[in-house]
Amino acid sequence: MHLNPFETFEELAERPEDAEQLRAIYGDVERVDTMVGMYAERKPKGFGFSDTAFRIFILMASRRLESDRFFTRDYRPEVYTRAGLDWVESTSMRSLLLRHFPALEPALEGVANPFAPWRRA
């Protein structure tokens, strides 16, 4: 994933107490379970999860889309209808969130990208 491996628990963990706990359980940073490590890992500024988790998400999301026939060979009017395709193509993450959760409008006001941090409402 083009990341350097962590050499110490302190390098891995966001909080010192987490580094100590991981050391007590695993003994060697190389033995830390992937999921546990991702939960302990520092998060880049403005991110809700670690760099490792983000890279795995991006890799798997693109693979899911490429292997989903409704986004590839069957993404056509004969399957969806023209109205269905228009609806899919005119929907954004913001409009999807607000369609189902209109109370989020104050938190999303002025937010260009709903994957970025929202405003406090």
C-alpha cells in the first residue's frame, strides 16, 4: 500500500496509553492485528479514520464498483430506464443525505464536500 511499516508502538498509536496497551498485548509492533492497528493509528488532519484505512477503502470501493454489473455493463436505459439513470446521475452525496435526513441541512450548509468535516449545528 506504499506505506512504511511502523517501527514502534508510539509511532503507530495516536495516544500514548494506546501504545502501552498495544505493547502489553502484542509485545512486538509487527504482531499487531490489521484492524486493531487501524483503530489505534493516527488520523490525518480532517480525516475520520487512518491513512491505512483510507487506502484500503479506496482500493476496495473501486473494485466493488468495477465488479458491480449495475455500474458497468448494465448501466443503461434498458435496465434502469432513462428516468432512473437521470435520477442516479443528478444525485450527489449531499442530496442523498438530505433526502433521507433533512435535519442535517444546518450541518451541511456551505459544505462543498460532504466527506469533509461538517459544521456544528
